Amino acid sequence: MKTTAFTNFHIELGARMVPFAGYNMPVEYFGINEEHATVREKVGVFDVSHMGEVWVKGPKAFDFVQYITSNDVAALFDGKVQYSCFPNGKGGIVDDLLVYRIDAETYLLVINAANIEKDWNWIVEQGKAFGFTPGKEIYNASDEICQLAIQGPLAMQVVQKITEETITDMEYYTFRKVNVAGIKNAILSTTGYTGAGGCEIYVANEDGEKLWKAIFEAGKEEGIRAIGLGARDTLRLEMGFCLYGNDINDTTSPIEAGLGWITKFTDEKNFIDKELLLKQKKEGVSRKLVGFEMIDRGIPRQHYDLCDAEGNVIGEVTSGTMSPMLKIGIGMGYVKPEFAKVGTEICLSVRGKLLKAKVAKLPFYKG
């Protein structure tokens, strides 16, 4: 099992460690609900070094990234980040990812931990048509980079203390190369998976210990805490963010998943599955991903059936939890289109009993 540059810190802090995507990762330190609230109200730090990083470089880099991702890379400028997905050629999704434009011929693709090998193989295969050589125009740097996500309303205040340049004026989904904690050219990105504000910082593995110590020293006054993967999941679900393997996968299309906003059909953009996805957009789909809140007491769990009032199955739960902030059961799932309108009453089937719920507007937590 792999470790990250921060594994020893997690163990020293008494984290409950679990295998995740081939890594030994902290799932919980002092209680998921309390960790969740720390991020919503103050500042928390996640080790997200298990995520994958792939570089795409050279004169064909733009054309390649434009072809393999669903969003319009032409909208990017140097220092801008974009959420996107890899269509799989069959109407499904290989993975969702972040695209960083370093310059016109250099892009960084940040991919999900569990999909690194699958994504890399996909990228290599698609790169053949562009004459790309693995290790040259496309390079898998996943094992060389560590990453911390500093999240919460006080996050940027903390990070500013150890950053030479002004970062508190950065817009959402942008990045800069900065000197942070004495580490030169770290990538500091105003992104995250919590909806609580903050940033993510990428450095080489050998600089990880220095970064960790500096951040926790800087954040003492703000009550900074280390946060595990358990709260990361409840935080993202409160925001209605998709999780690959739950809400999206190789069998779900971005149109079904409500990701039409990252699927751009412009005349200039030719990308994998363009015609198929455009047809879905125009003609409609047989299911839609929705968020729902429980009316009756109950906690939705993945794979529970969603039903109409008569008990007829209309879909399935993909993610669910008890919201730490709202104190009600919340979930996401695919339903037939006629049940997808906000406010529609549906039912959750739990051990043969129908519990009332209603389709909700995302995000669940408005702050």
C-alpha cells in the first residue's frame, strides 16, 4: 500500500487509517461531524496527495486536451482552472478532472486517485493519434507530487501568512505559482471539493513535510485541524458535487448527470462522443441525477431504491448521508425524468418501508 508525504503526521495525530485507492489514508481524526463543522466554520486541512497529476505539453497540447475533455479548453487562459470530464466513446465517463492551463502549450490534468491507472492508459491510447510519446508530450507525475487542500472560510487568511505574494484577491478556480512556506513555485489553486472556500497546494513530495508544518503553525490562531476523508465526503455531498464511482461512472453520461454545463458544443470544438451527447441534449435522456432531502426520518444509502408513492421503482440512490449542518438525510440519485423537477415528492425504500423525500435544488447547504 502506498503512503503520502504526510502519512506519518496522520498516524501521530491518531487518525483512523484505511486503505483507499491503493493508499493508506486518514478517514477520521476526531469525529466526522466535528471535522465537517470545522471546515464549514473555520479551516481544515485534507491530505489529497492520492490524486493523480498528468502533464500534457507541446504544440499539440491544446488540440489534444480539447479532444479528450468535454469542456471548452479555448475558454481557458494562463492561470485558469476548469472542471471537465473524459467522455469514454460510449456515452459514459472515464473520469471527471480539473484542467489547469499553465500556458498555451502546457496543461496539467488532475484526476481521481482510484482512476489513475485507467485514466493514464486512456490518455496514452488517445495520444497515439496525436503522435504523443508517454514520458514526453504526456507525463504521469502522480507519484512525484503531494497536495494539501486547505478549506474553510479562514483558509486563505492562514495560507497568506506563509505566502510571499498576495493571494487573498485570487478569483475562484484560478491558480498561481507562488513561494509558500519557503517552497519555490508551488502551485496554489483556489479550488476544492467542499464548497467552503480555500485552496489546494501542489508541491514535490520532498517539500511536503515543510508545507505541512508551516500551515499548521500558521493556523493555530484560527483553530486549524487536520480533516479526514469521511468529512470530505459529507462536505462534497452537501454541495451536490458528484463523486466518481458513485454518482458518475463509465455508464453515466454527463448529460444524465447534470453536467451539461461542462459539456460544450461549439463549432470549433471536436471531442469524443460529441454527436452522441449532443443528441442526448436535444432529444432528452431516460434518467436524470437529482438531489433529494428526506421528509421522513431516514438516511439514504447508495443502491437504495427510489420509488413513487405507490412503491414503483423510479431510480436508485448513488450517494447519501445525514447532513451534519442541516441535520436531515440528504442524497443524490438517478430518477426517471418526470420525477426530476425540484419539489417533486418521491420515496426511499428502506427494508420494505417507503420513506417520504422530495427533490431538492442543489446545493443542499447554502451557507
